[in-house]
Amino acid sequence: MNCLDMEDICVSKGSACKKGLRSRVLEAMGLKSDVIDGALRLSFSKHNTKEESDILIASLAKAAETLIRSR
């Protein structure tokens, strides 16, 4: 989340209807706690462009690399 924020990409943690608490849906899927706690919520609209999606994908890849290196 912090990596994306540094790229001016706004995302959220947790469930939209629970104001940042764990998603009951992810819990019901039987996911492990660390996976649920690491989940991000992304929202798109008809106004988002392909370029914005490409930037998001590149930023997610960059964030993943950063997190993998920090282990």
C-alpha cells in the first residue's frame, strides 16, 4: 500500500463495507490471515484509461520486487 501511495496510486485495505476491517468474503474463502491482511481493494470506473491500468500493473510489479528484496 505504501509503495503504491508513493506512486500517487490510491488503494485501500480491508472491506469497503467494514471501514478497513477484514473482509468476511476473504475469510469465508478460507484464506490464511497473512493473505487477508495483505489484501488490497482496488476500484475502477468507466473513466479509467488503459494507460492508468498499465501504470498500476507496473507499480504493482515494482512493489512486489521491493517486498521480495526486503525479505
